[in-house]
Amino acid sequence: MKPRAVGDAATSAQLTFADNRLALQLFGSHHQNLARIEQKLDVTVHARGNEVTITGAADAVAGTRHVLEGLYARLEQGHAVGREEVNAVLRMVTAPGGNISDAELTIRTRNRYISPRSTVQAEYIRAIDRVELVFGEGPAGTGKTYLAVAKAVERLVNGDVDRIILSRPAVEAGEQLGFLPGDMREKVDPYLRPLYDALYDMLPATQVVKRLENGEIEVAPLAFMRGRTLANAFVILDEAQNTTAVQMKMFLTRLGENSSMVITGDLSQVDLPTGVRSGMREAMETLADVKGVAFVKFSHVDVVRHPLVSEIVRAYDAAEHRRKQGARYEKPGGVKGAPDSGADV
């Protein structure tokens, strides 16, 4: 049941929530959720019992009302509403073209329900549902890999695919794994650990182990994909910025019948040798006009880790932009630096 609007004016609105228990969860401990909404939307929210009064500019009051109604609806559906969920909805409504309905997109796995926390994340989920090949490019912490693994697990659990294949280029070892100690799994696991972490977040540990053993889930370095046809599968290539053009073409042409493929990476974090061009960059340029392929670009705005991570990414992006523009910079001690060439491999 949605909250009932008791009154509404140009600069003030009152909402009454039917369930007192849910209203308390909505407000948060010591009304911390309301305080966050006040800070972000520049309104005053006064709560008493199961009622709130919102005061501020007309558009801000309307936006706040929309946020509270959306969060309350989540609680009615049995979903949690904490700091992260409040921040996600606020991010939706304050972003250009943002829509609170984006937060209602839900990926259902055995361990949890996952909703997008930015408008770009919502675009990404819709793209995965719409086409067979999706490129997600952007900085760390934006949920590219996590959401892709969540969609893969959802489809596997629902019986839409027979298996999940997760891959990464083991670029740190130059894909030359023979010299490393241990058996093959021990050799490659350190490079694939983030993918395992995501799986264990989506499924009970016993199911992850069982599905790994029976082949329903396969986690393997990119080199193991050569010569295969990946049918009835959800296929993810992570850290794709570290593929060469030859590796990327090889991987893309593995796509078989009734399969989906998601390619994720951060083109600002290429670890290939100097002079070797990223296969992900080349693929995105080459396939730009191909139907059935979607490209989703994440930015620092979409970082959903600690808020400071977003500022760190933004600062590095700004510095990189200045470097590419040949801007002069001030070195410590007041020494002027010469413009950088900004060459990009």
C-alpha cells in the first residue's frame, strides 16, 4: 500500500505511511535516512510518528516526496532500505535524465536481490536484457562485473542458460602460466579471485562449489577459450582492456547459439606493454555500428564504493584530461612543467 498524501502546497507537503513499523525503517536510526535526503535535496523533513512534513522549493519537495514513496514501496516489497539504498535512489533522481523507476529494476539471485544504484547501471542492466553482446567500460567500483555476474547467476538459476563462463586475461603473468607453482587451478586463481568473490555473493557457498565441479560455472583465463564454441551460456570477459586485438577477436567469435556475452574493462587502466593497443578499445571502435551490440559508458559518478573513490576517479580523470590537452601544470616548489604528449596506446 502506498503512502497517502494528506496535503500538498507549493512549498510544503505531508505524507502519512500506513505501516508504522515500515515508516520507522524508512526514517532510519535517529532519522539518518531523512537527514541524508534533506542534505542532498535541500529540503527540511520533519517526522512525527508515521507522518512526515516536507518543506522547501516546490520541485525539491516534489522530488523528496517521490524518493520517500519509492523507498517505502521497496520496504513493502520486503527489500531493505539503508544508507546505500537511500544514496542509490538519490543518485537516480538527481542525475540528468534520472528516474526513480530505474531503482525498481531487480536482479534476483539465491543470496540477494540486487538493484541498480545509478542511471548508468540501470542502462547497463537493460542493455544486457536487450542484446546478446554488451560492452561495459569505465572505472573500478561502478559495478560492471558485479552486475554482469548477477545477471549470469539469475539466468542460470532460472534455467535460461546451461552454464556461466567467466574469464579474465592473466596479463600479470603474461598468460605464460607454466612457470608458476601448483596445479593449473592454483596458478590462475589469484587472477580470477574477483570473479569468485562475486559468485559467492550471489549463491550459497555449497552451490558455488557444486556448480564449479559439475561445469555449470567455469572460471578460466582467457587463453583457455581458444577453439571453443560457447553455446547456451552467459559469458563474461572481465578486465578486457588488457586483451590484445587478436585475443579479443578470438573471444568474441566464441559466441554460440542462445548465448549472451558481456565485456567489461577500464580503458584508463591498460597494463599491456607499451605500444600494444588494447583489444577492447579496438573492438569498441570496430563494432560501433553493428546491430545487436550495446556500449555502456560508466564514469566516476557511477562509483558505488566509498564516496571518496568517486572523488579519486574524478580527480584522476581530470588530470588525464589536462595531460591530453597539453595543459601546463605546477610542480611542487613552483617549477613549471612542460606539456605532456598524451600518447595513448
